[in-house]
Amino acid sequence: MSTLYRKYRPQNFKEVVGQNHIKVTLEQEIKSGKTAHAYLFCGPRAVGKTTLARVLAKSINCEKRKDTSAEPCDSCPSCQEITQGRALDIIEIDAASYTQVENVRENIIPSARVAPVRSKYKVFIIDEVHMLTTHAFNALLKIIEEPPARVVFILCTTEVHKVPLTIISRCQRFDFKRISVNDVVKKLAYIAQAEKVKVEKEILEAIARQADGHMRDAESTLGQIVAIASPEKSPGGGTSISQADADLVIPRSDLNEAINLLGLLLKKDAAGGIRLVNQLVNDGVDLKVFVKNTIEILRKLMIIKLSPGLADKLALEMGEAVELKISQLAQDLKIEQILNFMEKLIKVHNEIRADFIKQLSLEMAIAEICTMTSPARSAMALGSASLAAPKFTAYRSASNAAKPFPDKVVAAGTPLNITSEQIMEKWNEVLAKVKQYNHSLSFILRVCQPKNLAGNQLCLAFKYKFHRDRVSEAAIKSIIEKVLNQVYGAPVFIEAVVDENLEVAATKLVSDEPLDLKKQPAKDEPKQGGEQGNMIDNLLKTFGGKIVS
């Protein structure tokens, strides 16, 4: 009995799934009569390389093909022989079994020098060509470089980096891509209809996702499910595939449940999220796989929010039904929420195997997301210790020395009772936390002067443009704002400006040593090292140097 992937193997260009960028080029070459003498088909397994090689061989040898079309007729003797694998002039060689130079010299080279028996072209299809030895490639190179008339070589490989450049340069190279989920589903639906199999589209999408772009894998999986499915009792006969049948062959798809979990997190429904997770555990779902699927959905949501057009190229395809739900979810979620969810779940994914209660890490993440009202609470949950700091008066602009902070910070939607003195007192904590993320960034922030705070917009002044430009970079700015959120418990955003009148005081702003909250420096404590020592100390702290002698 023929398997589905052999029974429904494409016999012409129209039936080949995907790879349109390759089909169009080959069809134009065939119609114009300008075919090459050597082709190199490279790409992942089970995406149509050998199939398209056979279609190409059939098309250039077809006896009844129209000049305006590249499609073989599939009815002439040549097409029939190639379809049935009986064509003497179509020679398929598995390079994995014929790796040595002797096989090339004894089988390929002598045969290539003999004229075709009955076809227009003698075609050599060499599969997994990268398996040939160096000596075998050298022997093959001569015949490819100066091929006899009416001979075409089609080399297929999954590892093109192992093929010598001397071979690649003499071939027309075509790079095959993995087949999209939608294209796989269309082919599976066609097979199911032809086999009189009733199957839901969601099951076909699950098969396509499981195949990960490999058409042959998808067709083999469908064949397994059909073999165990229940016969249809209707007069028309056929087979009906249920979700239970599919679950016996392919791992259960939890993408819908992952979307449901994200919806519950959006609603701050911790009880519902924990209930869903425990139901999955009772159903025997692998939570690590479930969390991975959820992260993949969040990645797709992130890309959609940043650039919808980019999502089609970079994000994982998940099938039409799931894509519709993701699009709806993208309208409700903000990019900040998506990034927060991803950060928590990536941590869960790394820890979940070590949990003595396997769902505990995920439950904690759900509880934290749903109960956290501000980034400060997250910091407290992680046990962040408060740091005291001296007043932030070391760096003062002459033109802005008299401009105080506003008395209160007003965060968006969350008024906080924080005085200007408390803001300056916690600046040392800001520098300490920034240093944990980026060591050099803390030195840059030492030479800045907070100018003013309007609402939740903090203006930082720098004396030099290169410091301002560095802090204005998206990645650096994100770190600073994240730390400000943690320290002040509100979404504080920064704006960096240049103030050439900014003066640097000759006092050390922040110590690299851990602060002793019980020990405060005396007001009249004499300074060590004098003015010159303080100046050198500031230079070292600002630019990260050290005294070597």
C-alpha cells in the first residue's frame, strides 16, 4: 500500500506546494529554452527538492509540452516512464551510498558520455550530494564543467556548506524554504478530500505546526491518524477523524489555552489563571511545552505591536484560527504588558523542571502579574533592599542651580507622596541598581545633573554631547527608566540634554562600597587627599580608570 506522501507526490509545477520563487524562474527558463546544464537545489529536508527535480526532468523531456507552457503533459510515453520510475535517461543517485570516487568514475562519468536512449535530455539527479568525498567531487567537477550535450545535472543537498565552491559556482543555485502552515493545510485538506476523510481544520493546522514546514512529515502524520480513525457509518463511507484520534499521534496543541491564559492575565484574573494551569496538569500537559508556546505567542504579539508587516516574515505561523485570536489579543495588550509577561514566563521556563510542585513557578508568575500594581511592588517581591544616599548636590549647573524639583511626583494614574528631598536621597540607589545592569552606565550617570521633573518626565543634563547621546540610545534609556520605575514606584521617563555650563564639584558622589546605613559621615569630617586627590578620584570614577603606579 502506497503511503500518502508517495501517492500524492506532485507531478507538475502547479502541484508543488510553496517555493514559488523557484518555480517561476524554472518555468521561464523552460518556456524560453534557456535551461542550464547544472542546478543546485539546497534547503531543509522534505520541502520539495527531489520532487521539483523530477518535475523539471519531466518537463524538459516532455514530447507534447506546449511552447507557451512549462507544465509537462503527463500523458506522453516520456512523462509516463518518469512518473513510474522506469525512464532510462533519468538517473537518480543517492550520494550517501555512492560516496567514493570510484562510483563517480564508473557510474556517472561513463553514463554521461552516452547519448540519451529515447529522451531529449539525460538527467542526473544526485541526492544528498554533500556526502561525496573530496576526490569524488573533483572527479564530478570535470564533467559538470564541460558537460556533454543533452546532459543536465540536478544536485540536491540539505547541507550546502559542505559542497565545494568549485561545484557551486558552476551550478544555478536555488534555496528552498520551509513550507508555510497555510500551504501545508491546503495540501492536507486536498488529500483528505481525495481520501474521503472528514477532518476539522484545527486538526490539520495542528498537524502542520507539528511538521514545522516539512511537507513529507505532515503527510506521514496525516496517514498515521487516518489509519487509526473510525470508519464513517454514513452511506457515502469514508473516515472521520476526531480530536481524540489526533491526540494519539500528535502532541496536544495548547495554543488556544495559552491565548486563554494571556486573556486572564490581561484581566488580572489570578484565580482563573491558576485554575487553568492546574486543569492542564490534570490533563497531562507538559507545562514546559505550554510555557514555550505561550512565549512564542507573546513574541508574535511583540513583533505585531512593533511592526505588523514584520510579523509575517519573522514570527511563527500558527494557523488561521489561532491567528485571528492573536490579532484580537494584540488590540487589547500594550507593548509594556507583553514585555512584562515575556520576562516572567522566560524565567518560569528556565525554572519549571526544578520545581518540587511542577506548576508552582507558573502559579507564582501568574499571581505576581495579576496582583502587581506597580514595578516597585515587583522589586519588593524580589527582596530588593533600600539604599540610603547623600543628597544629590555634587553636580550643579550654574544656570539652573536655583531651579528646584517640584514638591510632588505625579505618576500616570497613581499619585505618590514623594518629596524632592526623597528623590535626591534615592539617587544613589538608582546608580547602584543601574550598575547591576550596565557597569559603565553608572559612571556616565555620575556626571549628570537632574534639572527638573515635570509630571513623570525627568530631565537629565550633561556637560558633554557624547554622554547625552549615549544615554539617549534606546537600550540604555530603557535600562535607566526601568530602574527609575523600581526605585520611585512610578513610570518615570527621562530626557537627556546638553548644558555646557554644568560644573562638576570636587566631591565624590557615590561610593563603590556598600553603604552602612548605621554609619553616617560626620559633617565636619576632613576630606582625604586634598583638592588634587579629589580631582583625580573624580576622573577615575567618571571614565573607569585606575592608578597603576
